[in-house]
Amino acid sequence: MRDAVAVQGNRSGQDDEEHDDVREKRTHGYIKVPRGTRQFVPCGSECKQWSTIMNEKIKHMAKARPKQQHYVTKAYLDGFLAPGASQLVCYARNGKMFPRRTQDIAKERNFYAFKNERGEWDDSLEEIIERTVEAPGLPVLQKLAKGNTRLTWDERTALALLVAFQEVRTPASLQRTIDYTKAMTERLLRDVRAANPKKTIDLVGKDGKKNTVTLAEIEESQADLEKKNSLEKLRLAMGPAMELYQYYRQMKFTMHYPLGGLRFITSDTPVIRVYSHTGYGTGLNRNDVEIRFPVSNSAFLTITHDLKFAEQLVRATEAKRAKLLNRLPEGQIRHISDAQVVAFNKAHVRHARMWIFSSEKLEWIPELLKERSAAPKVADLSSGDLYHFQSKVNYDPRMDAPKPDR
């Protein structure tokens, strides 16, 4: 009976672990009966029972939850396809290069999923992002890609929310969260062990109540955070997006469109922050911050502080400040040369965690990917009783800036 049927599926795949989803595509419910096995197929009541069982299996396969979840959505990646193309060129830090369809890249197994109290997979986070972030934000990207830069407040807000979530919803963002909490936890444990032989610590909450915990409990909490499908890790990494977008929507938007034939690329970390000066601190409180986000292969968004507007807010009365904040900011447009397109692209290659996605083959990308990522790293700057952790800026945009014409 078990030998009478074989379930045929798509077994095509690719070599990298992160994109093993191509190897794990589910069956399409096509039941193939091999030759010479008819004598094993039951008839009468047994045939009806067998048919019912197989239909239930097919029904279950059709409704099974998708395990592979995009951290860079397919609809966004489609904007980087060359006209008439169905695949992007994928470059990896390990030297591999291959073409792939947009539905088969920038996703990981159960990326947003976590186990609920019943031990079942919960995909509610992915569903919320699709409904509240992608659904309103992606049409704005498509509008900007076509060169239409006049946005309403609703569109500007949807774009800001999309950018904020794309910044935090990546493997690189989750890893930074772990790096930060791990550095802080290790420092705390080391200091407590040196000062407290009892190996306990009193934690005081916002309500003023004291809670005594052991160092073993702190270590266990950190270990739980580092688990692949940790809800707390997702909350810590993605929670700041709800605050970030409120700042982004008030900042200066500049759209860049290429004059020449070169096109923009994107990566597994589409939203990056670039600063005109290196050093410590990667927050929005730095006035030299520039948020960069390739909208499509023909459009690029930068978000910066409007310093003149900020000065007006400081000098304004409370009533005047409210009017200024309600005024719809005007977007800027710049048409840039091929050299400037390359400069933007190189910055994204340097900040990529693992992957670069391009509409065409570019010879310089594999060489640049061999270098260490320029993404900010967490640094422990603590001294004495003062705990101080900051991210270090490792990228200087001047290294990729177009050389002035002689």
C-alpha cells in the first residue's frame, strides 16, 4: 500500500544554507502511480477509504504554512529586475555567483515565526508586517520608481514605516541585537561575580519593585534570546521601527535618478546608515547621518536631517512649531552620473551581511565582497561603574566618492 504511490515534488535547489528553501519546496499534490503497481491499489470500500486518506493528505499539503519567510520582500526585489528578466544576479561573500528568481532569495526558514504557548508555530508577526507595512508602503515605492515624487502625508508616512521596518527586519539587525545584549550581559556577569560571591543581583523595575535573580537565571535569559526563533529577540530588534518611522517621516527625502546606463543594486540589508565622519554612535541624534535605501534599479532614496528646518523648530513658539510639523515637507530630486551610482552601490556592497542582488553582472562586486563588512560593530566603552556600549562607524563614504574631474 505504501509502495503504491509516490509524491512528486520540485527538488531544484542552490548551494547556500540560507537559501535552502529552493531545495525544500513542498509537493504540488501530484500523485504518481508507478507502472506495475496496479495490483496494490485497493477497490470497493478500501478504494474509497484510500481515496479519502490521500485527498486529506493533499488538502493538508495545500494548506501547510510556508516555512520560508522573506526578510526582503519579493515585490521590492522585483523592482531590480532588468526589463523582461525573471532572475537577479546573486553575489555572496563566499565567492559564489548565480541567477535566482526573486521569490527564491532573501528569505530564511521561520524567520519571523515563534512557538506559542501551545507549542505551535505563530506567524502573526509576518502577517502584521504584510498588512500594515508592505501593503501601504510598496505602492509608494513603485510610484517613486516611476519618477513621481509628489507624496501625500499618508504616502510619506507609509514610506517612512516601510523604510524603518526594512532597516530592522534583517538577519544583520537580529545579529546586532544579540551582539549588543551579549556584550552587556557578559560585562554585567563579570562585574557581579567579582563583587558578589553569592552570585545574585537585585533588579529594580519601573514600578520600583525589587526582584532578586541569580546569575544562572541571567545566563539562561541570554541563551533564550540567542535561540533562532526567539520572540524576545524579534521584539528587541523590530520594536524600534515604530519610533524610527516617526522621525523619518519628518526628515528630508531626496530621490536620486541615474542619468547614464548604470543601475542601482540592493542587498540583504537594503537600508543602511552612512555618516560623513567615523567614530562611535550610529543614532539619529548625529546630524551627519544619511539613511540610504535603493528603491529600485532606477531610483534611490536618501533621508537626512533638514538642519534649517530643525533650527526653525528650535526658534519657533509652541503654536508655530505645531504648524511647522504639520506642513508637508517637499521632496528633493537629483539626477546623478554613473560614477555616483557606483559610489552608492559600493557602499551597499560594503555593508552587506552576505548577499548582493543585481540586475546584471558587475565584475567589481566579487572583489569588494571579499573585504570585511563595513557595517557598524558593537563596542564596549564601559569604565569603572559606568556601563557604556555603542556601535562603531567603520565606513567613510569618501573612500567611494567619485573623483573630481581634472
